[in-house]
Amino acid sequence: MLFSGATLILQKWIRQSHRWLGILLTVTILANFASMAFGPTPPVIVYAPLIPLALLVFSGLYMFFLPYMGKPLYPSKE
């Protein structure tokens, strides 16, 4: 299956955003632990890692299934 230029740009953008979301998730988790060291943590900081985590799940699942999309289940015997 040949990918068009727009599809390749979209795939590159998804991979790059997946990397940046991983960095953002790490920073929010570190901020969460740092905040816990100083007493009760506000709910905004406690639940902040959930947003990048959810986005990472979707982009990760997309990249996981990408090699299987567009391939026939049973290859032709030609």
C-alpha cells in the first residue's frame, strides 16, 4: 500500500507529538511528586498527568496498529 504525502506528514506529526507527550507526562508526574512533598496536593496537579496519558494511549495504539492496517489478512499466492 502506498501512502500519500499527506498521510506520511500526518504519521510524522503523530510520532513527534507522541514523543513530546511523553516528555509532558514525565514533567507532570515529577511535579505531582514534588507537590506531594510540601503537603496536600491540589486536585489540578493530581489529575494533570491523565490528559497526556490518555493522548499517549491513543497515539500509541495508532502507531502499534499502523503496520497491520492496509495489509491483506491472507496474502495472495501469486
